[in-house]
Amino acid sequence: MAYRTPTTGLADAGKVWRLKTMTWPAGKGVTKLPPLGPHPSQVAAYGAYTAAFSNGDPGRYTRFYTDDVELLLGSVPPMKGKQAIADFYTAMFKRVRESLTVHAITANEQEIVSDTTSRFTAIADAPDFVVGALARGDYIEVRVIVTYALRDGLIERIAVRRAGEPVTVRAAN
């Protein structure tokens, strides 16, 4: 873009007098990375995934899964497929919300390993909750290591193992 300046002595000083533009085909000259991996933008996408999960938004967090994704929690039978995982957490989130605090991650093209604290907060009584009985307002925190196996930048397997003992905090009555 070119501007005329007051030094030209013209009456239209400061106004655009020439504009050049260009276009190119979509995708030309643009690097296209898979959604997840070691690049800073892919690590940021992992942050978006954990935020969507913590907000109970399966429409967003399942976008990061392969169709045949597998979830291995150890406390319940393995789950296979986006819908099975979404159904499990949607049902759980009606009584207990899980929020993730990520302390550190390592990432490469094959996997992401996340040192995370999971906080399970009861929004309704959950005496049969698999991690521990909870009354409304109680929460349990547990440190976990989550390994996400990647295929083409999407999560194909989630394996969770405890890295500490659960700590239960009871709501003040």
C-alpha cells in the first residue's frame, strides 16, 4: 500500500493512492500440521483439548480422537470409539465433573505424555463414584500420568495410570 505524504505537496496527502493485492490457491505455501504433536501449535491444540474435556464438551474434545479411539482407565472396563467415551463422560458429568490441571507434557509425533492432576468434583451426591464416594461439593484430586498414543495427529489410545494416591476433600457443611 502506498500513501501520499505531506512532503509531496499534493492536496490528497495521507490518502491511499495505490493498492496492490494478490491471491493464491488455498493451501499453497502453507504448512499443514496434524492436530496434535510436538510443534507449539499442536501443543496449544492439546491445551484446547483438555479445556474442552474439563468443560464437558464432547462435541469439541472428540474431534481430537480417531474413530476407533480406546480409553484405558483401569478402574472401569476399556472403552472403544468416540461415542462410547463421550457417553461415559456425559453420564459421569451429570453428577461428577472432572477438571484437568496439566503440570507438564512431552510430545512427539507418536505420543503425548501428560503429568496431570484430575479433580473430580461432585455436583450431586455420587456415593457409587468409582474413584471414591462423594457428596455434593466434595472433591477428589489424584495425580495421574496420561499417555495419548497418536495416529496422524489424532488420539488413538488413552492410557491413564495413577502417579499418587487420591486425596478427598469434604465440603464444609
